[in-house]
Amino acid sequence: MLARLLYNEIDPLTDPYWNDMRNRDHSKSFSAVSDFIRQNAHRMKRPGKRRKHITWALVILLPLLIFYSCTKQTYIEPQKATLSFTANDSILSTLDLTIHQFADKNWRAMLHPHAGSMYGTISAPSESFAQLKAFAEKLKSMQGVTELYLSAVSTTVEESRLSRLSYKIFNRHVDAKESTAEQLRTAIEKKLLEADLQNLKLELTKANGGTALRLVPNEKTRDFSINFTLPDGTTVTAVAEKW
Amino acid sequence: MSRTAEHLIVLLEPHYNSALQYCRGLYRNGKDAEDGLHDAIIGAIQHFKSLRDASKFKSWFFTIITRTFYKSKGRQAGSNRIFLPLQENHHALPEVYGEDSSEGREKILLEALDTLNKKERTAILLFEIGGLSLEEIRKIQKEQSVSAIKSRLSRARLKLRNSILEIENIKYNEGGYHVSKTFIQ
């Protein structure tokens, strides 16, 4: 009280109100509350029991979690899709218009006119595969398009769940191990031989820091479908149709 | 040291009355105050064994009452939620406040306390009713400095004073409670 007086904390207006509240006696109910405490004594918790449980749970779960998140898994990741086609030179403007209708900014289109016909290649990321397929369907319906090749490339990636999660969260790029051109050629030719498609001419070109492959059918082999995995884990699916 | 219910009762007895007064001041009506006290006592029973220093029992128990009050305010704020946690049965606690018998100046004070926010309300009640030091209030309210508590108390006093004057003026004009005019001037 003295301290409160010294610090001028007693307000002559409000203090009588506080005094009324302070003077209210509730102690009659103490014995009943004491009985209530005795009745509920079983609710007393042992101190630190919860912390012990959490520690034990962590000791058991943490190594399991580390093991689970760091074990390497094999995933197949689609990488890109390529559409190659041959068409008559006369439909260039229609073709150009159709490409502009379907293409998005991630597509790469190349058109090479040569002696009255035109050879075109469109590369798109794997996410646009459905759109590229729709574009291929549209080309099928166009007169003047003579050949159409649609291929999808996917890569087998071996990585831990943690790494994959960080890839998904931070969109971190994972590079698959790349094979040399010779390794690729040997592996592809072996696969072609196994599929009885040795008549296909294989072209490997270095582009954008990677290797692009192109299978060119000759007159005898027009329609083919092949699916194989390269030594670096890349899966190649190539379908060619002529109509 | 192994603590039992008897230890809790012994430690509670000297502070029982002020704890009940504090609890009554926190809540709008006697029923809510009883519910709050019930929860606080249950909390005290549950965590009593983790109380290290018996000399700090008072501020420990008042902290529990304050936290219970904050929680109940949080529950009120989220009362429009679709799913509400199941409440425990409160019938086991004996009636401590009885019928809401607060009258006269006490009733006016409770009305005026309603105009304060929860932190101002707890701070001023802890100081005036609980008799806790500024440092103890600082710890309960988890503030960085004592000066924050001082300014909170000063703000609360001013608000309370204005509210009391306003209520008294209305009551006086209505010919309700008779209040000594010396306090109003």
C-alpha cells in the first residue's frame, strides 16, 4: 500500500470501487473447493513425462525418417516430345497459322523448305505433350502433309525422396548422366537390330548441350514404332506413320 | 519433492480469496467466472508437480487463471466455427460465487472493466486485486519490459476512470445507485 501511495497509484475516484471488490469474502467455499481438489488428485501429471515421451518418439522416429527420406528411388521423368513432319510447300501459310494456333512459348519450331516440299521439326517440353499430340491430329487432317513422326523422350532418374521433394518445392533441375555419342549410337543400333528395324538411318547431332537423335526411315520401312531405354536411363519412344 | 493434493490445498489457502476476486473481475458474469476458475483449478492440479518453487505459487496460480481467461476469450472469438472442441463437464466444481450478487460499486467496476481489452483488464486486476508486482505481471503477460506494463496500467486506469464517471453519471441521473459526489468531482 505504501509503495502504491508513493508511486501515486491510488486513484481517489476508483479506489473505493477496488476496495469493495477486495473486501468481498469468498473464503466460505474453500472447504468445498479443497474437497474438489482431493477428488481430482488423480489428474496430477508426472513432471517431464510428456517431454520424455516426445524424446523417445524422436529417438525412434528420426532415424526411420532419415532412412526413408535418403533411400534412393528410381523415377521415370518425361523430358520432351518431338514432332517431325514433311509437307508440300504450297500449304506453308496454312501450316504457319496452325502452328501459331497451337504453339506456346516453350515450343521450338523449325521449317526447312527443300525442292517443293518442306521438312519441319517441333520440340516441346513434356508438359505440352498433350497439346503437341492435338497439333499432330490437326496435321493429320490437313491435305498436303505426307509424313508425321511423334516421339516422346523420358529419363530414368535415381534420386532420394528428400532430393525429389526439394526438386518439387524449389524446382531444382536434375541432370541425368549423359552418355557419349558413341555409346548412344552403339546402344541404339543394337536396339534397332533387336526390333528388326536395321533399315532406319540413325542421325545424332549435338545441340543445346545435349544430343538429339533422329531416326530416318527408308522407302521400305515407313511405319514403325519403337520403345527402348538408353544406357544413361533415357527412354525413347518413337512412332512413325505414313498415310 | 513429491507433491500431493494436500500440498496444493495448503499453498492455495492464503491466496484463495484474492484468486476468486481476480477470477470474478476477469469474467463478465459469475457463471463464466466459475467455469474459468474450474478450468484454472484443473490446470493447477495437472501441472502442480512441475511447480519447482513453492514460494512462487501465487504468481504461478494467477498465471494459470490468466491463461485460462485468454483461452476462453479465444474460444469466444472462434464461436462461429463449425466444429468446436468438446467441453468437459463442469458440474463437479462447487458453487463459489452463487447468484450474481455483485452490487453497488462492485457492479459498476465490473461494468467499467468490460470496456478494457483483455491485456489491460488482466494487468489492472493482477495489480489491484492480486497485488502482484510489476515484474510478476510482466512475466505473466510475457512482455519485454516493465515500462510496457506501467503504460498499460496507466492507460487502463484512465479508461476505467472515464467509464466509471460515465456509468455513474447515467446512474445518478436515472436515480439509481447513490454514489458519494466527492468521488465524482
